[in-house]
Amino acid sequence: MTTATASELLPAVHWGGTEITRLIIGGNQIRGFSHVSVELDEEMRDYHTVDNTVASWFRAEACGLNTMQSRGDAVVFERLQAYRERGGTMQWICQTAGEHPDPFENIREIANHDPIAIYHHGSVSDSLWQSGTFDQVEDRLKAMRDTGAMVGIAAHMPEILQYVEDQGWDVDFYMTCFYNIAKNARRELVAEGAQNIEPFDDGDRDVICEFIQQTDKPCIAYKILGASRKCSSAESIREAFKFALDRIKPIDIVNVGMFQKHSDQVAMNAEIVREIG
């Protein structure tokens, strides 16, 4: 399999001495987190064997991406090792695994797999915030700093990121979700057993983009396609990319999950970003 040369890379930013393409490939699909339905969750998990996951990553390389994002668990570690053994060269940004019983051990495990950055899981940030125990996250961020990787934090609730900003916590970047799926409506739906029905309110995009614009730190915008809700047509996908890229800062990037089973989403998304990114 071939790797994109530097001249073929998508438009890129520089975070310190690290060059990162403005589009990176996300990892929710690998673990079956569709935010659509339990059926799609299962289809995604079934598709993402080691070979299919590695093929998706090599396709991303060939289309000019140089960075991928996924979570830090045993399933991903297995695929990451296979990708690298087969010659894969994309950089890796890793999310902590919220289900791990020891977040500090999880950070150490992730660090052993050479990420360029580690960030705190957004859903865990939301949960700790809602329970009034969020300040413990600062020690987790310090543990990430000790690994030598860049340090970030994700949240679906913009007020969490604003709090981190106001407190001056030691982070290099923010993971900024375009949709606040942690709203009260989501908790009510989950309580009713509708785990995959979540609020995707377009008004949330303006709120998070205001935060993105006012912070000096780089941001990784995610769920810019609304977990497929902006994918009804090629034009709607392009419009969603344009909305995001027009509103984030020049130093910011977008993280998009891509499911290669039915169409070449990697090539389509890369073409859009090459044109307007």
C-alpha cells in the first residue's frame, strides 16, 4: 500500500513542531459508536476487523491525511500495531477509555503506544461535571503531560471547556464537539431506554464556534457532520464542512469518522478539504 508524499498532503497546521492535516480520520466507527442506532453500531463493529481497519487507515494516507484519532483500548491497540507493522505512518491522537477502572493506568497504557497527543474522554468529562466532581480531571491531565505527549480535553458541554480555559489548566488543545449531546434531553431519553436517540441541535454549533474563536489554543472540531445527520447528499456534506472550516481558526482542524463499507468516504471528505480547507 502506498503512502501520500508530503507534496500530496492535505492543507495542514503546525502545533509546535508537529504538522497535522486539517482533516484527520476519527475512530468511533471502529468501536461501533454510531450515535444513530444499535443496528448501525453492530454493523460498524462487524466491519472493522483488523484488516478492514488497517485498510481504512491506509486509504486515509493515500488521500493525504497524516493523522488519525481513536480511543485507547485493547481493540484499537491491536489494530494500531498491525497498521504500523504493515508500514503505516499516520500520527495518532488518542482518547482515554472511559470504562477503564484506573484512568492513570489507561494513560500509561496509551503512552506505551506512542501517541502524539492524549485527551480526556468527552463523555467522562460531561459525567464528572454533572456530578460535581470534575476537578479531579486536572490530575489526569497532569499525568498526560508527564508522558511527553500533547495534552487535550474533550467535552460535549461548552461550559466545561470554558471552565478549563478560565481556570488556566495546562492543556495544549481542546476537542470541541459541534453538538451538545449531553443536554438534559439526552439523559431523559437514555433513562427511557432510547440510548441512541440524542439531541443534535444546529444551534449548538454557533455556541461552540464562539468558544473556538475566543480561545488562543488550537481546537479539534468533531461531529461536524452530526453523526451522519448532515450526510443526506454530497452537497449537504460539503455545506457542513464549509460551515465548520469557515468558523474555526486557521490553527484548528476537523476530526471526522469515516465508514468505508458502502462508499469511499475518505476520498470524498479529503477532496472537500483539499478544495476549501
